[in-house]
Amino acid sequence: MKKQILIALAFCCSISLCAQNNIQLFADKGKDIINRNIYGHFAEHLGHCIYGGFYVGENNQLIPNKDGVRLDVINALKKLKVPVLRWPGGCFADTYHWKDGIGPKDQRPSMLNVWWGNVKEDNSFGTNEFLNMCELLGAEPYLSGNVGSGTPQELSDWVKYTDHPNGSSPMTDLRQKNGRANPWHVKYWGIGNEAWGCGGNMQPEYYANVYRQYATFMTNGGGEKIFKIASGASDADYHWTEVLMRDIPHNMLDAVALHHYSVINWGKKGPATNFTEEDYFTTMQRALQMEELVEKHSAIMDKYDPKKKVALVVDEWGGWYDVEPGTNGAFLYQQNTMRDAMIAGTTLNIFNNHCDRVRMANLAQIINVLQAVILTHDEKMILTPTYHVMEMYNVHQDATMIPLSVSSNDYKMGKEKLKAISASASIDKNGLTHISLVNIDYSKPQKLTIDISGKKYSSVSGRILTSDKIQNYNSFEHPDNIKPAAFTGAMLQGNDLTLTIPPFSVVVLELK
Ligand code: AHR
């Protein structure tokens, strides 16, 4: 009889209804800080990211602005606590000559934006506008220098213009002449972008030498030491990382970048909203690949830098689909659904869990381009599901990461499978513990138990982002279709938590 009961139990637990997901949380074992810059963003002169997105011009009477920068957008981004903003590209950066974008606007030359639709770039939004906007936003600027078609002199001059003390060079005189007395003290500098592709089609051995040359002339202005980021690998190009770590002296290298997009197929990306479950599954396969990429690039970095002095900076990531019908193909404008919330939630969990090496990441791109957190249309503005995930997760910024182990049910598609549950956790400066959880399953709710050791808790509260269809999104007509709600479904008994996460949902719990 006993044997029969055991067999029945084993059978029951093997079917999905009885299956259990479990997380072990080691609350007293945290040592690494989740650098707030993991929650960084990226703004390129591409489509309507800058023009129409951030900047509508000083003379705009319709849209409230400060020096031409939209205040609705700034206020929304302040709630995200944007820590760092990368600019002006992307591919655009290696065609950009910063001196064209300073001084009186009517005297600034125009250029063609050759990467993004051959549209006219009138340079009305340049260095002063960007750096002043970062001050308004409370975000650190991250400038991407032109290596592909620029010179070491040009980049060295940019550093002087932004960072060096008054009266120390013709560049600082120029800054003063343009109405800015004190340096902005830009800390983060990218030396080229995608040097293996649009940034010059270089080989890693060649780029490593070019990097050394450019970095030599990027001198500190007396403020905080500047942080130099090498143009990194695409996806699984591990050779690129190996060569940079081997050939660039580490006293001139603060970080190596990595770019990875969740794209189904570069030749056939599929629609942003009207996608199938198969499309969704493939997108999530690509997104979850980030874990393997981070681990393998980090392992190479560990070989050359076991003390983890050099950071891995994932300065472009996110979903990439076909543009919305009727929009300019070069403007990369796409809607943002619960699928994007799944990419954001799982990717940020990966970064949090690898915060010993990943110390900055920049979602591509902040407004109106690719996996944007904000979409604008003339005077209208909406927040996307990705925005809401980033807002819910900002509790992790600068908190101590709590190590955890996840045992998850599978989300299956034919013979392929993915882990349904993704998680990360941290303790903030006030002693609050936050656990962020994602169930990527397309149709099944997931029951989950969380066993916590090393800390006692007496209460739990939470928020959830969910919807009844994964293809759902916020539109200009229905801007609040998807937004976070209170989550009261977590039960705390002793130090064990139990909850059920609906399909394709993100939950963030707070424990006291
Ligand atoms: O984010 C769009 C483009 O993707 C960037 O300009 C480039 O760096 C990458 O290939």
C-alpha cells in the first residue's frame, strides 16, 4: 500500500499540474553590488530618438520643454532613475564630428545621417545640449567617440572640451565661449562602436592597437579618472574579447563592451505585435542566450583579469523586430508588448546575477527606437511595458546581490525547452530585500516556493506586470493598457514564500 502511494505521488509530481518551481535564496551570502549602471540606456541620432523623442527645439510652443528638451519625457525618465545614458551612437558615432554640433545653431553645418535613412542631421542637438540634458535627468553621460572616421586629436579635444578645467586649453576656452563655464566631468567614454562592423570593419588585433593610440591622448582633466570602454564583441565572438584582453594594457582599459540583440532572424525579424507563439519562443531563446554570452566572455576576461578590474559593459541589448508598417525602415520604430517585458525582466535578472563582472548595460534604445521605454507622437507620450519593468526593477540599483539557485519547470515548444522561471534578488541600503521573478511561459501559471536562509522576515508585499495576451501593448489611444498593479498573492510562512505567477508576467516582491 505504502509503495502504491509513493508511485502515485511520483506520477503526480511528474505531470505539470503538480510540478513545483523552487528558489533557494541565501540572504546572508551577498557580497557583490548591483551597479546601478546596469539600468543604463542608449540614445542614438536614429529615427526619432533624439529629434521628436528627446528634443523638440527651443521654439516649440506646443510641447512643454526646457531648452528644447521635452519635460514629459524627462519627468517619466526620472521615475526610472536612469543612471547613465550613452550617446550619440551606435553606428552614427563613428560618422559624428562633435565640433559640428557646438556653438550658435545657425552656424552649425548639416550632414547626412548615412547609417539611418540618409536624412539631414542639422546638428542642432550636440554636446552642450546632450550634457545639459543629462544634468537635468540626473544621469551620467557616456560619450561614444568617433574612431572609425575621426582622429585621436578630435577625440582628445572632445575630452578637453567636456572635462578639463577652465583656461587650460583652446578647447576649454571654446567651451566658455559657448556659454558653459565649468566642465561637465564626463566619466564614461567609448573608444569607437562596433569596430568590427560599422565602426571601421577592423580586425581585433588592429583595433586593439588603434584603441591604445586613441586612449593615450584621452587625458584626465583633474576630475574623476575617465573610464575607457573598448568597442566590444558581437554576440559569441569570443576571439574579439580574447584579443582585447590580451593586447590592451589593463592600465588603459576599464571595460570591454558586448552587443547582443534578441532577433529571430536578421533576414526576417517578424512583426513587433502580431507575432506567433513560435516567434515568441525563438525571441526568448535569443534573450536567454545572454546568460551564456556573459558567462563565456567573463570566463575569457577572468583568464587575463582574475581580480575582475575590467568590467563587461553590455552597451547594446534588447529586442529587434520589423518596423511598424508605414514607418521609415531606417528609423527602427517598433511597438513594445509583454514579449518585451519578458526580455527586459529575464535580461536584467541575468545582469543582476552576474554583477561581479557586468557593471554597465544600455538598453537599445531609450525612445522611439527598437526596445524603447518611451514612445512619442507629436505632443503625445506613452510608457511601454519595458518601461514598467525597468521601473519595478530599479529597487536593485546599488543594492547587494543575493545569490540564489533556481529549479524551474520547462516551457516547451516541440523538442525545445526553456526554463519558465527567472529570478534575481538583492538587499538595499535600508535592509529591504527585493526578489524579481519572471514566468516566461506562454500559457501556464507557475506555482513557486522560495526558501530563504540567513535572514528573518515578517512581511511581504509586491507588484505585478501582467496582461491577458502576450501581444498586448500600450497605444496612444490606450496608454494604460499595461501597467504595474499591487500583487497580494505571496504567502510568507516562517521564512518560506509561496506564490503563483501568471503566464508571461513579472513580479517584484519586497520583504521586510
Ligand atoms: O542600435 C542600433 C544599431 O545597432 C547601432 O547603431 C549599432 O551599434 C548596432 O548595430
